[in-house]
Amino acid sequence: MSQLNDTNYINKSPVAADYAPWVQDSDGVVYTATMTQLAALFASLNGDDVTPTVTALATVITTQQWLVVTAAGATNQELPVNSLNSGRRIMIANKGAGTVTVLPNGTDTIEGAASITLAQYETADLRADGLGMWFRFST
């Protein structure tokens, strides 16, 4: 690939489409991505523009980032292992009539507590510190 200079790029400014960013995964494999793909990845990691997962059942949260619970009765929603999800954001909303109990995994806690409960129309915006504690950013 040649370098950009005044000779081969006369009167044209480089734009995002002119670049092929790369991403390296935890195994050292390098992938190329378009700027559009990177923007979508960063938006999803930030928790923006995420489609909610709607459930009326007890759930062990795996890939969901936004969980809307519609159960008429009480349900438990279990968080994933905190240490494997450092920095992860999980939003839970109780749209149903039943109480939603949010349970951390194993010895993890939610701000030191063994669980939190959400009444109808209450929400929780949780973030993992990677050290065993989920922090709550909304009520």
C-alpha cells in the first residue's frame, strides 16, 4: 500500500472509507473491519442502540445487554460472572406486574448486596467492575 501524499492524493482529503482499521482478539488473531462495523461495535459496547430482549421467564443473562421482564409473577434474573465481564453494562427493566429479583453469580455482589429487587416499572443499569461487584447506576 502506498503512502498518501500530494502526488497521489491531489486535492482530495482522506476519508474514513480510505482506512481499514484492524482489531486483535484475545487470542492474537487480527481482523480487519470497516469504520461502519467499528462504529456499530462501539455503540453496542456502550449500550446504545441495543434491541431489548423481552422475557416473562427466569433468565440467566448471557448475551443480553438490555432485558425487559414482562412476567405477571415474581421472577429471578441471574447476572453473569462479574470477573469475566469487566466493564460490561446490563440494563434490566421490570415491565410486568411481578417483582424481579436480580441475583449476582456465585459470590459476586451488587454493591455489596446478595440481590436487588425491582418493582413494576423500576429499572437497574448495572456495570461490572471485573472484581466481583456490580455497580448500579440507576434506580
